[in-house]
Amino acid sequence: MYIIFLTHVFPVKGLSTTGAGNYVANMAQIMRKYGHKVCIITEAENRSVFKWNGIEVRKIRATRGFKDTGQPMPTYKKLLKNISRSIWYNWEVFKINKKNKVDIVQSVSTYGISMLRIKRIPYVVRISEYLSLWSGLRKLDYDYDTCLKSKRIDEEITYIGIKRADAVIAPSFLMQKLIFNKIRKESVVIESPIVMGDIDSLQFTETDIIRDKYWITYSAMNYRKEIHIIAQIIDDLLDEYPEMKYVVAGKDIEILYDNRFMRASSFFDIHIKRNKDRFLFLGEISDRERLFSIVKNAYACILPTRVDNLPNTCLESMALGKIVISTTCERGTSVEQLIVDGDTGLLAQVDNAKSLYNKIVQAMNMSNEERKSMEENAKNRVKNLTPENVYVEMMKVYSKLLTKGKRRKRL
């Protein structure tokens, strides 16, 4: 089978990227492992074709003529930019298909890349995010219902692309529900594979900077990931537990706070006043083996979120046998699909500093037997998300589409 993956971001040369890019990298390697021919099409300023782990990667100029100036783009230009993006991605598929028959195209949902798809090739879209919530909940103040009602052009284009897919995959039941409620499109829930290498042999080599026990938060540095809540409680936690440190890892991006832009590291520096010497901001760690060794050595992983799509950070931390403390609410955040409070981890309330603080205290007060039980339960919850099992589920979707295509040809 010849499978082409389309993604606007891709983690080449060890650089970390979004969950969507990492998912494509993982799935492409899984498909190649099982003997399928795989190609990844992504975008860049300059065209290039190269091999990555034995997989052909084609970088195309998908947004040529629409240079990002850092200034807000008029609506009509956003529309034209994303139409251009869809044209060039699918033109690349068309050229490949002329030389070698393509069996399946799988695209991320972002930017409506699948909007101008080639109809004769079965098309799968995997939902990466619910754009209006992802962008709205990155703001410090937000209204959930207003975010859901948003009708920005980039959001509408994304929905058009999803509607035109032959099959839709959602990592979480929350995302499945949101998409169905929005556009009445059915999707199949397939949880993301965990691809981490040999985690048993990970060696912790950070003793020069982390000599004590520590909690860790590693995620995107934005308000959707509740960095404002974390910043509020760090001093109190470190006061209560003088033997602990708090470690944060993530790209040091600019965020808007108090009517001005500042780096995430500066944001934490403003809020942490009494225990700066026991707070470590490590920035972005692109070496995944190093990152996982730091996570594995942590006392617990503090990973709150306002809304998510089965976050990789939770999956990875649970696979490493860590206690994960995250968040939930009445609407759901998707994390409750992984964590049953008190069993496979701990769940605080969204946007509630006191609740998150209390859950961390609860973890600290556990007996060794209680900790080991929760850590084992966490590992058991995600142990079936192996490349082999996820491959079987993906092939069910692909095979169904190919069977449908053969029936259409006979008719």
C-alpha cells in the first residue's frame, strides 16, 4: 500500500514540534515498519526532497505569495492563502499518483488541507485540534460558549476539509463529540500510539542541575495549558515542601500578560518571588531521550489543561509510570478519557489554583503502596497503545475505504 501523509508541521532533524507533527512522524514510521510505502508532504519556504528514517519527505512551497509579516492578515487573504495551501498539497499528490498509484492520503485537519482533495484517492483526515477552542482558550480570559460559536474563516475552511474526507479519525471522544455537534460528521476514535523507544534503559544525567526531588510540567507555554495557574501555586508548594524543586520544560514563547508581551520564563519569574532558587525553567528540550529521562525521574507530572485532544504529555508520562495530575470540568477536557481520579492519576478542576494545589498535596501524602498502585494503573491504562495495536486499528479504516473504492469501480 502506498500512503501519503500531509502535514503543515513536521519534526525533522530532531526539532520538536506540535502534537500533529509528532503523530504523523510516528504513524509514518509504523506504516513503513509493516512494509508500506510512505511519503510525507510538508511545507517550507524552499522546496526540497530528502529521506528521513528511510521515508521520503517532500517540502513544498504551499503558501507561496503569502509571506507572514507578523501583522494581522485580511480575511480574503487568509481564504486565498489556505486555498493555495490546499491546491499545492494536492497538486503534489496528483503528480506522485501519475507515476506511482497512491492508495491512501491521510491529512491533518489544520488549514483545510483536504479541502481540494483528489476524489479518486481515498482520503482520511485526522482531527488535530478544535481550532476555535484552541485559539480562544489560549487567552487568559475566555468564554467557552463564545469560542464554540466562533466563525472565523480559518475555522470554516478546516470544517470544509473535514466534511470532504472519506473517513475521519479523532484521538479523543471529546473531539469526536465536538466535531459531530458542529458539522454532523461521524468519526472513528483511535487513540494515538505511544512511540518512545526503549524507556527502560533511559539514564538520568541531569544531577548537575537537579539534585533534589522535583515536580515537572512539560507542555506548550500558554494559558490553555494553565501556566497561569501553575505560576500561582509554585511558591506555596515550595514553601510547604522545602525538599522539592519545580521544573518547567517548554518552548520559551511570548505570551500576553498585563497588556504587554513577555517570554514565558519572564512570566514565571514575575510570579515566583520566594523560591526562585528552587525553580528551574529548562526551555524547549528537542532531545526526546533527554526529555523522557527527566520526566521519568520526576516525583509527579503536573499537566493541567483547559481542553485537549488526548495530550501526548499525559500519554508519555503514564507510559513512564508517573503520577499525572491534570484537570477536568463538566464539559470535559479529554484527559478524563485517560485518568480516573484516584486510580490512574489525579484530576483537579479547570482554572482552579486551590484545587490543583490540593491534588498535588494529595499525591505527596500518598503511602508508597498507594503511589506504586497508581503508577502501575497508569502504565496499564496506556500499555495497549503500542504501534502494533494502533496499526491494526488504522488498517481497519484504510481497508474499509479501499473496499468501498473497489465497489464503486464495479458499479
